[in-house]
Amino acid sequence: MFTRYYKALKNQSFFLFGPRGTGKTTWLQTAFPDSQRLDLLNSDTARLLLAAPSRLEGMIESKPSGDDGSCSLPVIIDEIQKVPALLDEVHRLIEGQREGQREGQKAGQKINFILTGSSARKLRRGGANLLAGRAYQRYFHPLTCWELGSAFDLRKALNFGLLPTVWNVSEPKEYLSSYIYTYLKEEVFAEGLTRNLEAFTRFLEYSSFSQAQPLTMTTLASDVGVNAKMVGFYLEILEDLLLAQQLPVFTKRAKRRMASHPKFFLFDAGVYRALRPKGPLDSPSEIDGSALETLFFQHHRALGEFTQWDQELFYWRTAQKAEVDFISYGDLGLFAFEIKRSSSVRHEELNALKLFKEDYPIAQCFLLYGGEQEYRLDGIQICNFEKALWKLPQLMGCSELWPSRG
């Protein structure tokens, strides 16, 4: 599906962000097999460009140009956040301000770039300007049911998540353990993002208990054994690496006193389950319930990327603790989704949606559950979770924006 972005951005430079393991490099190798690729995870390449970013121009191979004067193939730079100073050079080359012309290159010829990275915010915090709007931003997320098609299996997705490699290895549990270790070693510790790796590792473990739950800094800080300011810093690290997101409370034109704490999500159900400690006192239904909400969260985010909509995701929680799991708000409308693991629906499980509908009559409200029967009750559409996941573009009225396969 992501190929549509190249068609839309032909002869444009763009950033391609996403956590490690979401398939950025694999897609680029398939979509641009003949493009030159500079990998900043290669220590020699990174060292040369760190020492002198101006070397970039001399490292770019000459390519035949298109009729419009730009290179017919983009230059791919993987993990651009490793050398943020390169963005100034990229900016200059996009503008066609070349220091010298080489064989096969026209005077003033522009070069297009695809810049991959595991963090946009990390670049901004390093002082980079993300090319002042001269390059679009696109994001890779874990896979979706729409991409997997007939290979999609809800139980497997709940247990191991939707990272591409998970669906191609015989031991997905081992892969996820290795994935987490790789992030700790290569991203957090090696980059010097925190000096206390032990405390950060404890934070990762305890944060998994907050998956799909309102996040209380003081409680989490007490569990980890650090102060609330440090927990805030650790959360910023996860968000910088695109590993987590906080959902704010929906308060637009609120008619009730609302809660203030955001809801916490690790980006993938499999990563969440790999981090979540389990024991005889842990309820499987509680863990599965959080994983189910995470799958919806993942699909909503991916759908937004595929369609380039402007819907924002929230949750709704009153001071009296009436809660709706997800609120989607934007040009497409106002949608409320409650997620239940059970195969039957009790009337009291509709109460929070009814309250929300009372405050926001224009809202389209859905309860997604594990049962097969689908019906409408008190203005709320009750649907099977998996079927609703497949039909999410239709439910949210964006099927006309839906890309063709490929």
C-alpha cells in the first residue's frame, strides 16, 4: 500500500520515519532497487560524514536525469538522525546548489532524497529544521490486517503483534525479546540517551502495566524508584524513538468535569506483551484486553497514514471515571469506540458511550466485542471486533481515500 506515496511524491524528497523493524528498508529496496543507499548504521559511513558532512556530495553517484531536470532515482540515506548535520547538505543539494559539476550532471540539477529515521522529534531537538518544508514526512507503522490479507490471524496478532518479521520467523517470542534488547543497546545506551540503563529498563517493564491505561507519573516514578521528572524524561525517550504515544483526554466543549491524565500506548501489541511481566496473579483477560485496544490503536494510526486524513485520536474519561476507550475527531466527523474482549455485551457496558452520546449527539458510537452478533442499541452500533477492524475505512467514511493494493 505504501507505494502510493511514491506516486504522490514523485520527484519529491521525503522523510520516512518509523520504529526499527517496521519494514522501511525492505520497502525501499523493493520500490527503489537501483537507488544509491547510504546507511548511517554503517560505522565507516557514519564516521566519514560526521567528520565532514560536506563529503556527502562527493559520495553521491551520478545518475541519469529525468526530463524535468531532477535525478530519475532518489538517493536514500538510512537513519538520518545519526548525523543530523547532514540535513544542511541535503538541503543545499535539493536546491541544486552544487559546488562543482560532475560528468552526467546538468548545471543546477537537483537531487531528490529519501531520508529514513527512527525519530522526527530527535532531529528537531538536535536543532535540525527538517529541511524547512522542502521534504514531506511519511511514517511506517507495524503491519495491518489490510496488508496481511488472508494471512492475518487475530490471535497471533494479539500474542505477537504486527511487526513484519514476527510473521516470518518460527520463534516470534525470541525475536521480540531480541528486538527490545536491540533498542536498549543501540538506541538508548549507545546514543547516551540515559546513563542509568538499569532504571530505564525497570521503567520499560513498569510502563507496560500502564498499557491502554491512564498514566500517573507519581505512581510510575514510585514503582521505578526515580523521581517524576525522570519518568517524564524516559517517556520522552520512548516517544522520540516512536515506541510509544500518549493519548490526551477529549475535552472539546466538555459538559462534565474531565480527568487530566493521558492514556499510554506502546506502539505494538507484541512489544507490549514481550515487556509485560506475567505471573500467577496476572489476569490473562486484563493482558488480552490491553492488547486488543492496542490493535485498534495501531490500525487507526496506520489508516491515518494511508489516507492522510486529519483525524486526531483521544480517549474520554470523566472525573467520575466513566470512560470511552477511543475518540477520533477531525474532518471526517466524531467517532467513539469502546473495545471489549468478551463475547457478550452487558447493558451497563454501554453506559459510558451513552453518556458520551448525550454530550455529543453528532457522534457515531461503536462497541466492538468478541461476539458474532451485530446490532444497534440505543444509538450505538455493536460489532464484532475483527470484522470492524477490517471495515474501519468504511465505518469512518474514508473508503474513497483508501489506496489500491500495492
